[in-house]
Amino acid sequence: MDRQAMETAPDAAADWPDRIYALLKRHSIRQVALVPDAGHARLIRRCLADNDLRVVTLTTEEEGIALMQGAWLGGQRGVLLMQSSGVGNCINMLSLATIHRCPMPMIVTMRGDFGEFNPAQVPMGQATQTVLEAMGTLVHRADRAEDVEPTVEATLKLAFHTYRPAATLIGQRVLGAKTFGKD
């Protein structure tokens, strides 16, 4: 790629949240449930600025499962944004989406994997995919910025076409590992 093309090419590492936002709009998402998360901060700001989206800030992630089911039963599509540490809070509630054949798309920012400094994040970070799959969730992972958009799109299609929970895990290689002054 020549220098001019490199200067005008979109920065995939910087704009993946904007591309997810565009996907949400393209797939007629009307409700976004979330627990505030630095990894989703840019996407959350985009959603909050959109008067056509109903953004609900949750106190705990499992509330999002019930909210998304209610949205679906009320005729609207929704998505749940959370961090991997919140997946453990959803284990029991995920059975409802499977039993009731309710689409449950989730976009999960990962902690506890590539370059993690906080030992408390590692157990759930390492178990996230296994836990989701054990509860019947179809899981895809994006570890490169250029893979985020097609992976999220596949998750949205999978959830809404199969009426099942589906998740995209966005790895720390995309997000960047937090350091908080640690080496």
C-alpha cells in the first residue's frame, strides 16, 4: 500500500466502534442494553446520541437478558453490550433465551486474555467462550480490528435468523490491554 493510500485508509483499529454502530442501524436494532464499559465507550456514545435508539444502562448484565427478551416480544430488535466479566452474571438467565427461542445478540469486550494485568479478570476472561457455549450461545471471536465488523454482522444475522443467543467476543488485541501504570 502506498503512503497516500495509507494516509486515506480508514484506521480499522480506531473506527471499529463506528462500524458496529452502522451495523446496529442496518440491522434495525432499536434497543441497546449495557453495563458501562471502557471497551465499548465510543460505541456507547454513538448509541446515546441517536434519538432512534433506546439505550438502557443496567445495574447488572443479567437484566439485559430480560430486557432484550421483552424488546423482542414487543416487536423490537435489541443488542446487549457487556464486558467478559459480566458474562458470569448471565449464566442462569441465558437459558430463557434458548427455551423461548429469542434472538439474543451480545457484543462482549474481553478482559483476562492478551496482556491482562489484573489477575481478577483472568478466570472469567478465560472461561467466557466456554460458559457462553455451555448455555447454548453461538460464539464468534474477533482478535483483529478488521475482523470486528464481519464478526458482529455474522452474530447479528445468526441471532435473528436462528432465534438463539449469539455473541461476538472482541479480544484485547483489538481493544488494547489496560495497564493502569503496570508493566
